[in-house]
Amino acid sequence: MTGDFLWLSFGLALLMLGGESVVRGATSLARTLGVSPLVIGLTIVAFGTSAPEIAVNLIAAFEGKGEISFGNIIGSNMANIGLIVGCCALVRPIVIHDVVVARELPMMLLATIAAVAMAFDDFLELGPDRYARSDGVILLLLFGVFLFYTVGDFVRQRGDENNHRNEEMGLAVEGSMARHLAVTGVGFVALVWGADVTVEAAVNVAGALGVSDAIIGLTILAVGTSLPELVASMVATMRGHTELAIGNVVGSNIFNLLLVMGLTSVVSPVPVPSGGHLDLIVVSVLSVLLFLVSNTADRKIIRGEALLLLVGYFTYMSWRTLYST
């Protein structure tokens, strides 16, 4: 048990260092390319911080542990909205760009609706409730659409207008492109390694404490693999890059539902476990709530709304844990 706690501390330290490195490298890269931090958050940072989910779920799929995959993906999305956005907005109100409300959040809602609809096969008399390989192909196609328009923004924003705006804002770019890529890459390695160490240690601690295996995917693994998003978003928020933080969360949720669930279910069908439909309803409610608090007149997520997200998340997770044990 003592050794597991030491590994847990080591993993958390790696996550902190990795989060700082990713945010520093990604924002510098964005300035060098003349691209807004929001686009970087929706793509590079979101993909990098979703790497633990991809690794965990592909391993689980190859080993035939589909219920762990389901809990990890849905639980991670709950944590991204309730825990990460809530914590970040408590530190500093999150300013929401118009494009996030008009396009990125609706895309996240579309991905969530698709995931919920695919989980009710039995109700539609299509067989047992699961994400089949055909569902995975559809999710991957939707992910391709998301990448298409996001990369399109990436290309369009490399114009002189953005470079001029960066200069006006005093955002000086120091260092070469190679250096920024190296810093970002080192950060990603630290995040993935830290998440792997942290999750393994947390599972061992949970087992020693007698926590039910049924909720490991939804709780321990979900929060563990969301730690990169939490650290990267918190560091971005503390450094004043709240647009990168919200881009990371929204992008990660889209990546989780479309890319991670798509790849996992193509490898091996993912069954919907007992209580899974309720989990899907809750993640849908959290997604709608995030859209509503983002779509206010001043386009900010304030501390009161952050508390609402945090209380809602912890209340459900506490009830779910007690109900499942």
C-alpha cells in the first residue's frame, strides 16, 4: 500500500510537469503559426490529453473488457465537464468565444446524442445494448467531419491578420518551431506516463481498500485518465489562457466519444453495463448544462455556475458509488 501511494505521488508530479510543458509549448506553437490557442486546445492539446483514454480503452478492448471501456469514456466526459470546467471556473471565470457556442459545443452535443442513441439497441429491437463495430465506424466518420472543419480553421487562421493581432497584444514569440514542438512533445510524454503510473497505482489502492470493480472504470480510471485534461486546463487557466482550457475540455469530450469509442468498438463491441443508460443520461444533462451556462449574455462561466457543475458531478458520483457497492 505504501509503495502504491508513492507511485501515485510520482504520477501526479509527472502530470503537473507535463501539463505545464504542454500548455507552454502549445501556446508558443499557436503564436508561431498565427493560430488562436482555442484551435490548438481543440486539436493538439485535446488529442494529447486524450491519449491515456485511447491507450486504456484499446488495451481493454483487446482483452475483452468492454465494460471498463464504457465506464472510462463516459466517466471521463463527466469529469471533464463537472470536475475540470468547475475547478477552472472557480480559479478564473472562463470566457467563451462565439465559435465555441455556435459550433464546438453543438458538435459535442451531437456526439453525445449519437452515443446515447447507439446505446438503446434493445429498446429498438436491434439486439443487446452495445456499441457494435458498425456504430464505431459511424462515430469515426463523425470524427472525420470534426477534424475537417477544425483543421480548416487551423489553415485559415495562419494569415497575416492573426500575426498582426498577436503583435498588437504583445504576444512575442521566443524560440524556434522545433523547440516549441519539443517542449510540447515532452509534455505529452510526461502526461501519458504520469497518467499510466497514476491510474495503475490508484487501481491498486482501490483494490486494497475494497472498492468494487464495477465502478473502477467510471470512477478511478475515468478520473485518472482525465487528470491530463485537468492539469493542462488548470495550468492554462492560471496562466490566463481560459480559451485553451475550454477548448481542451470540449475537444477532449468530442475525441472521447467519437475517436476513442469509435476505435474501441471497432476493435471489439463495447457492451452497455448495468446502470450505463443512467450514466449516459447524466453525461447528456451535464453537456446541456455546459451549453446553457456558456450561452449567457456575457459569455462567461462564473464561479456560481462552476459550483453548480461541481456539486452536480460529485453528487451523482457519490450516489453511483454507494449504489453500486
